[in-house]
Amino acid sequence: MQVTVKTFAHLRDRLGFAESAAEVPEDACVLDVWQSITDGSEMPRSVLAAVNLDYAAADTRVHDGDEVAFFPPVTGG
């Protein structure tokens, strides 16, 4: 199945894209998406994720056509 992946801030710079499509297995979760875009790297605890604009845990299941976003913690000031 295919999901849209968005990255923000330094993750966009590190991974080299702001938006991309990713092919993942039917039973994929957020962590699987992360690993598919990072060649199998562990997802750092500091990375936040969202599925279809809702915060999501690493074990949140994704579905065909979902949008998965990865971003660093956001602080205000």
C-alpha cells in the first residue's frame, strides 16, 4: 500500500525531502513507515509522528492513502 510521508524542520534536511510517497506492507504501522524512509533506522524518541493530522504512536497502524508526518518536538517562546 502507499502512504504520503511529510517531514519537517531538521528531519526534512536530514532525509532530503518535504513530501514523498512510500510503499509499505498492508499491516504497517508508523514505525514501519519511518524505517522505510530511513533504510531501517530506529525512530528516535524525540521524533513526533502524526497520521492524518492526529498525533500518533509508533505502533499506530496506517492505511492505504494515509498521510504520515514526522517532525521534531515543537517549542514556543
